[in-house]
Amino acid sequence: MQSPQAKPKGPVGVAIISAVAFAGGLLSLFGGSSVLSGMATGPFVLAVVVIIFGIFGLALGAGLYTGMGWAWMAGIIIYIVSIGLGVAEIVYGGMVGGIGGIIRIVAGVVIPAYLTRQNVKIFFGKSSPSPGPQT
């Protein structure tokens, strides 16, 4: 039996995005750390920024999966800002950065667009369900 206060099951797209955010966070931590350790080349500052975005990605993945209200707005902001980081990775990040940059730019466009869909906003408590047809 489900309690009246239980959160409804989230849309499948939110589960996918939360997995993408979490995986992207892990990959960002690995990529930034590999530059800092000397295993890869790239600007030090860009590596630090990538590591910070990796930490955000891990937290965001968990927040999106559990339907936390803060994660909805944070997801929109982080993915839009990540478009600029993606461009910087393409320009300054070498081969690995170029691939990561393309992924960041695509995610920075697609994910915020998805998060603004009505059913997704309802899941995060950012919108009310529209009333059904009156009979």
C-alpha cells in the first residue's frame, strides 16, 4: 500500500538523465584528474573546472533520480552553463576534450529542453497537473 505522501514514480527520461549526469560526473572526475596527474594534457584551470562539474554531476544525478526540487533548476542551469565548458573543451582540451565537449554541448541543449516538459515539471513539484476534462 502506498502512503498518500509518497512521490509518484518519475518519468523514464528523468531516470536516464540522472544516469547520464552521474556517469558524466564520473567521467569528468576521471578526465580532470588525468590532466592533473600528468596522464593527459590540457590546461590546469580547465581540468579543475571539469572536476568541479564532475562533482556537480554526481550530486545532480542523485538529486534528479530522487525527484528533489532543487535538482530540476540546478539541472537546467548546469547543463546550459556546460555548453560554454563544452566549447572550451573543444578548443583547448585536445582529443579527449573534443569528444567530451561535443557531448556537453548536445546535453546542454537536449536536457534543459526535456526538463521543461510538463510531466517532468510535475514530478519535481514545479507545476500542478492540469485538470482533466469536465464531465
